[in-house]
Amino acid sequence: MATKAITTLNKEIEDFLFKKGAVKVGFATLETLAGGPPSTDITYILPEAKSAINFALPFDKQKIRDFLAKKERTDYGVEGYENIALPGYNLHLTCGLCQSVCFGDPKETAEAYKMLTNAGCVIQTPGGDILALAPEEAEKKFNSFPRKHRRLYVEPKKL
């Protein structure tokens, strides 16, 4: 009986998110996440959590392409993206560049990946802003970060 209730609730959640524009919806449990990297610990923020809902929303491809190609050098999420599942609420992201590169279509994904890997560097500032910069500019900016923040990117012995 409990399994049927969970399946029904999952279906309602999927239907809601797909109606709001999601392109993928998934559910993770403590069991399915077991053995993953620390970032998969859903109890870190919510200790009583037993599961998590994951969904992907499409972004404006041209804005993302301009960011990956370093045509637009500012943080592509400074004002956030409008969250189509919650109208009027802007979604702010951390790095998550995998979301920006994967368009679902293999050819488009390959093109976006090529732009990302050949056009410079993407770094996250201590304040959380994500910047796309030419390599020399990124190195200068990165070296201006506090040592504690730089340690998030490289092994401490290399600083």
C-alpha cells in the first residue's frame, strides 16, 4: 500500500513539473545515493531527508552559448534565471556548468562543450558569482581570491 502511495505521489510531482516546463524529472533516495561523493548527501542541509526530487529546466540557449564562448563575460546568473516551475522566483545557480553544456541533442552538446573548453576559463568568485574569462584574465582574477577560496580548486600544497 505504501509503495502505491509513493508511486502515485511521484507521478503527481512528475506531471506538475512537466507541465511547468521540466524536461527531465527523477527521484533519489538515501539508498540510491549511497556511496556517492559528499555532494550527494541530502541530509547535509535537511537531516531528516529521505529522498530528493531532481528536475532539469531548459535555459535560454543563446545566452548560454554567449557565456560559454566568452562573448558575454559577466555572471550569467547574477539576476538568476526565472524558475518556470515557480513563476516570479529567480533561480540562482552555483557552477553547474554541466547543465549549461548539455542541451539534450548530442550535436548541440558537443558544440557547447567545444565552446566551453576552447574559449577560456569559468571561475566562481568567493561571493558565488560565476565568471567566464580569457585564460590570462582568469588567472589574474583567481590569484586575487583569498587563499581559502583558491584551496577549493587546487591541492593546498600547490598554493
